[in-house]
Amino acid sequence: MTAHTADTAHTTNTTAETVAPAQPRGALRLMFDPVFGALFWGKIFSVVAVWTHGIVAAIVIYTATGSAAMVGLVGVAQFLPQLILSPTSGKWADIGDPVRQILLGRVMCIIGSGSTAVWLAAAPDLAGSAVAIPVLVGSTLVGLGFVIGGPAMQSIVPSLIRDGELPTAMALNSIPMTIGRILGPAIGAYLAAHLGAAPGFAISAALHLVFATFLIVVTFPTRPAPNPNGDYRVRAALLHVWRDRPLLLALIAVTTVGFASDPSITLTPSMAEDLGGGTGLVGALSAAFGIGAALSMAVLAVLGGRLAASWVSSIGLWLLVAGCGVLAVSTVTAVALTGFAIAGLGFGWSMTGLGTVVQERAPDALRGRIMALWLVGFLGSRPFAAALLGGAADLFNVGVAFFIAAAITLAVALAARPARLSAPNPAAA
């Protein structure tokens, strides 16, 4: 009787162990997971490539024209496609093959940076505004690569992880952007100063190729077939976001973060010149932003998800306000570097927190289209930021441009309080 009871208990325990859900993994295990890790490390190469392209383009155009507004055109060319094509790309991510879509985006980025490298190498005597033509053409192609692969790259994350891993995965999802902001500007500034623009763009294309190789080699999970009765119109996602006001507020905040982070590229040449520095200082200022963002990732890793995403978002927005405020009044290099580091800290916290809020509130059937709206906000705001802030720097001074960024971010930080970001969705009740 006792033996039978023990056997029964053992069987019951074995069954319980069999059906028990797998425990959530920590950041280190996720980073080296064969599938999630391939996306994570591949994105690092890709984001470094994007920032390398961006800083080389900014340096080349500013050196040739001396205009911050002309530098801003790089942002317009690279990010304006987000406004036009991201919703359609998000629809593709919901009904198609997201891995193939990400790969196609990388191919477009390779063509964009690679064609600019070839063009500048073949025409080394280009000067003045003529230099802008190959740079803007290549930046537009890179922007198209972004818009094709971006929504799929964001929406695929939940399908690669276990229950309970989303906050950790979203923090890791922000790390490639952070590392890109540190290494990309430094690499781009070094290449532009020591090797020239063409090698800089060529290396950017090679880094995109590394990510493309990861996508080809690694086997990603097969996507379930789309529901034949599902509503896959972009309008369905827009209606859902409109009804879920905290989700709408989070997307508005993401748009603001994209706007306020643009000066780390657009305004660094102007600020470096005002501070009496050269190309090396351009890279240092932009890298300081990335270092601040990296520090934010380290702090969030220590917290281990113990702070609610709504609070992480709000704190990040206020830090971004503080960083832009410091930059608006900075007149010495040390203060400017500190201001960019504080802004980067705010960027890392706000993007991680807001990304988690959006992913948690997005239904699976709408995830691709909602993450497309996320990209429309974050990247689509960049052309407006580049034009407005670059124009303000040319017309007034760089301090006025940072004051504008601080004022706009302050208004959104006041609106996106934690209680508002975490409010329940009445439409789901």
C-alpha cells in the first residue's frame, strides 16, 4: 500500500514535471540562445552599421557644405520612408514570413551603403553640394531597408521567447541600439578621418552582410498560418490603438523619444564646431549618448524587471528632458559630453520601458502592424527633428535647437505619467 502510494506520487510528480512550463531564462541565457541570440547579435552588427553610415554621412556633408540643415537631409532621406511604408510593412509582418522580410531589409541596406561607397570611390573629386547626391541616394536605400525589415524585426521577438521573459527580452532588444550608438559614431568618425568616406560606407555594408548571414544560417520557428477570417487591414491596428489610450500615449512618447534623440547625429557636427573641436569630437559627443544608454541597460539588468515598465518609461523621459536641457546651455566640452550621456541614459530607459508597454498591450494578431506604428513614430519623427532642429541651429544656434527638443519632451513626460501608461484598456473589458 505504501509502495503503491509512493509510485502514484512519483507518477504524479513526473507528470507535473512534464507539463510544467519552462522557467523564464535570464539575460545571459537569452543572449546565447541559438535563435534569439542570432537576432540579438545580428542586430548589433546591423545597428552599428546604420550608425556608422549616419555619422560618416553627417561628417561628409557638413565638411562639404558647412550646413546643419544639409546634414539634416540625411535624416530626412533615411527615415522619411518610415512615414509612408511602415504600416504596409507591418501588415506583411502579420501575414507573411518575418525572417524573409528582415533579410530583404538587410539586402536593401547593403545596397544602400555599398552603392554610396562605390559612387564616392569612383568620383573622388566631388565637392560642395554634389557630394550630397550619392550620400542621400544611399541613405534613402538604407531607409527603405529599415522600413522593409523593421516591423518584422520588432514583432518577431515574442515568438522567440518563453512566458515571463518579455521584460528581459525587451531590455536586450534595446542593447543593439545602445551598442550601435557607442561604436557606430566612433567607428564612423575614425573611418571618415583616417580612411575617407568610401571605406566607411563599405564597412557599413559589410556589417549588414554579417546580419544577413545569420538570418540565412539560423533556423527560426515557423510562423502559424494567418487566420483566414482575420482583419489584416492597417485600419484595424489604428482603431485598436485609438481605443487603447495608454497604448496610444506610449506610441506618442516613442515618437517624442525619436525626435529628442536625433540631435545625437544631426547636431553633433555643429556643436563640435562651436566647442572648437573637430571630427574626433563629433564621434565623442555621439558616443557619449551611447555610453549613457549602455549605463541605462546595466542598471535595468540589475533591477531585473522589478520596476514596472510604466515607471521605467516615465523616468527615462524625464532624464531625456534633463539631458537636452544641459545641452541647451552647455558651452564647454565636458558639460556637453555630460549632457549627451544623461540624454542617452534617458533614451535607454524610455525606449526599454515604452517598448515593453507596447509589446504587452499589442494583441498577437495585430503585433506587426502595431510595431510598424512604433517604428513610424520612432524613426518617422527623425526627418522632422532633423529639419526643425538642424534649421534652428543654422538660423539661431545649437543651444536653441536643444531647448526646442527639451520643451517638446517635457510636455510628453508630463502627459505620460506611470498611472496613465499602465491604465487598463476599456475596450478589452
